[in-house]
Amino acid sequence: MSTRKPAPATKDDWLSLLRSVRLPQGMWVDGAWTGARSGATSPLTSPRDGQVIAHTPAADEDDIDAIVKSANKAFLSGVWSRLEPRERGEVLIRWADLLEEHRDEMALLVALEMGKPVTDAWSIELRTTINLIRWYGELADKLIDESPRGRGKALAVVTREPLGVIAAITPWNFPMTLSTFKVPAALIAGNSVVLKPASQSSLSMLRAAELAHQAGVPAGVLQVVTGSGPVTGAALGRHPGIATLTFTGSTEVGKQLLTYAGESNAKPVWLELGGKSPNIIFPDAPDMAEAIRTAAWAISFNSGQMCTAGSRLIVHESIRDEVVAGVVEHLSALRIGDPLDPATQFGPLASRRHRDEVLAEITKGIQSPAKLVLGCDQALDRPGWFVEPAVFVDVDPDSRLAQHEIFGPVLSVLTFSDEAEAIAIANNTDYGLGSAVWTSDLSRAHRLSRSIDAGMVWVNCFEEGDSSVPFGGRKLSGHGADKSVHGLEKFTALKMTWIAL
């Protein structure tokens, strides 16, 4: 395992690294950099200053067809799929070690491509990525098949086998973390993987794939392609050579991918989509100051660009004023700035288009009966795609502010008078991903955990977990699970073998 060194300490340190870093030179296909056959490229703009920092290939249907066939050839060759699980796991552990060794470079790429503060990219995104790859690497040879007992004249064996070529399409908000929610699980199961990261944040996973190859992932087993969703993503969704497609992103695109699967080979499509997570605070929260601080963090971390963002703060009416005042104080104190400055706590939104969409939602909120107590609907006057956090109170549970996923730093505060009303408000959404409950009453914590219609419930915390527990939702938040042993299920097929004795 690589020895961990501290992150660069100053903005000048990061700028010095920026001058020396080599950006990926194309798509990662068959163990080498390559462009689109047409030569077409798309500009990649950094949200920190609005400058174009790279041009990535724009893969079309012909490119995807060739890449999927190459991935399937690698799968059928057995160079990876028939490797001993322990050997596959050792490769993933070496990959994690290389990512640790290049952690500064990887964090810089994440900060450049999507605007995440570089300290968050280094300490949170890279930590999660490295830990998850290593965890799956260590798990690889510890999984067991089944042999049901009690059959005197037969032997039954239930095994899990790799599916073939897996397509993974991942979003821009956590370009490395959400890709590694999927890729290492698919790899240790023995599959080949074609990954399409979001077009605006593909650099980090392109470089990560190169490091995976250096670690021992054979050519053709992990391909990273670039291009737009309507062209490149659609080509993956429709390709009959894809055995399973896994997607994290918007609900609208997830629905479209289901259609593409139905139009082609009826491949399974596993979806992790949006959210409108309720964060419920009762008066008996064990540490009210911590609950308030966390509520502010839950809507401001990653500039609010999280499917699990605590965008609905549901507070008991007796403590509303205290909680709102505390949240506003924390949000007002955030240091907004250049993501390459280690002192920055709150970076830009990921693109000009997304910034304008978030500002339009704030404008609609201002025009509603709700009251804006922090923020405005104007962009900050500085280079890059910056907005201030916004907080609305007196929000109607049925209003757009409470129902629509804004995917930005916009907090809606709602109040309740009793437990039943809190549950009703929490479940009054088409989404069902994350949720949180703050209370000292153990029975209440269990009651709400059972009653809230969501895939994840955090009690007296928010957004906690590790590699051993699943991540996933229900309703319009999708289905299936990433992470943990359960994250392997969608990348394998059950086979029953019955042997007559």
C-alpha cells in the first residue's frame, strides 16, 4: 500500500501542480489514447473561470460499436473473465495504490473539470474512490457460491457468472466516486466495462483508467469513452452487445435509457436517479448545534449538487426560528472562491447552463408565497459559474420548491407539529433516495426509519456510510444498489447446475 502524504497546502502549490499536469489525450480504448473516428471533439470548460481546458473526442455510433466489440473480444478471450478472483482483486488493490500515489493530480483534475473545492476532492472524493476500489479488491476472493443441502440423490450448485460487457454512464457531480460505485464491482465479477463519464467532467476517470491499465487491467477490459448523452450515451443504451447498463443521473435520462433497452436487446438497466431528501429535526435532537451545522452542510456541500442533498429541511415548529437562524449563519460564513484555493469551502456550479437553471428556480421561488431569507437570483460578479446559497422559509409542501429537484444550493424549510405530520411531509415526494432524522428518542428513530419511503435513512447524521453498505433508492430515485456486496448483484447472472447422483 502506498504511503499517504498530505495534500498541497496552498493555492500556489496547486497552481504549480497545474502547470506540470498532463491532461488526458483522448478516450481510453484498448489500452491506449484514441480519438473519435470522425475526428470530432467537444470543448471541456472549467467552471472555476469559464475557460476551455481540453477538447475531448465526441464518440458516435460507429465508435461505440467498435469499442463494445473490442470489450466483448477481451471478455471472451478470458484474459480477465477467467482470471482467478484473487488475481483480479490484487489488480484492483494495485489500482487503488496508484490512485493514492497520484492523489494530488487526480484531485486537481476533479477540481478543474467540475469546480469542486480541491480540498474536498482530495479528502472526500479521492478517499471514497480509493477505499471503494481497495474494498472490492479485497472482497474478490471471499465470495462463495451455494450448494443447497438435504438432497441424497442429487447435488445442486448455484453459481454467479459474469455477464459480459457492462456499460456504465455516470454524472458530473462526483466524477470519480460515482464511477467507482460501479466499475470495480463489475470488474471483480469478471466483466469488461465501457464507462461513459459525463462530457463536462471526463478527465479524472480517463486518467484513472490509464492508471488501472498500469495496475494490470488488460487492454479492452476497461474502456472510457467520451461524448454527449444524446449520441454516445444513446449508442450504448441501444447497443445489443451491452449485457447490462448501469446509470446514475437525471430521472429523465434514466427513463430514456429504459426505452433504448426496450428498443434493442431488452438489457437490464439499473438506475440511480434524483432525490429531494427530507432532513427532519425534532426538538430532542441530541446535539442541536450539530444538527444545524449538518443541515447547512447538507445543502452546501458540493455546491448543493448532490442527489442526496438535504434540500427539504423539515423542522418542528417550536424550533424553526432557532434552526433557520443557525443555518443562515453557517451558510453566510462559507468562503466562496476559486476551487484551487484550499481555503475555499464553496465552489462554482458545474456549468453556465446549470447555474442559469438554478438561478431560474430561485426566481420562481421568490415569486411564490415562500419567503427568501438568504441569497438572491443573481450570479456572483466574478469569473466562473458562482451563486450564493439560498434559503426559503414558509414553503408549501406541495409547491415546486418542495417537489422539484433543483440540484443546487437551494434549501426549502418546512415545519411540522407532530411525528405523523413529519412523516407525511417527508413522503410527499416522487423521490425516495436519502433521508435523515434527528432525535434522542430511540423508538421514534426506529418508527421513522421504517415509515420514511426512502432507500437510506441517517439518524443523527447525514450522508454517512462506507463501502460495506448499499447506496440506492426507490420510486423515481431508481432501483438496485451500488456499493457493498449488493452492488455485485446487477453485474452477475445466476446459474443453477443440478447433478444427478
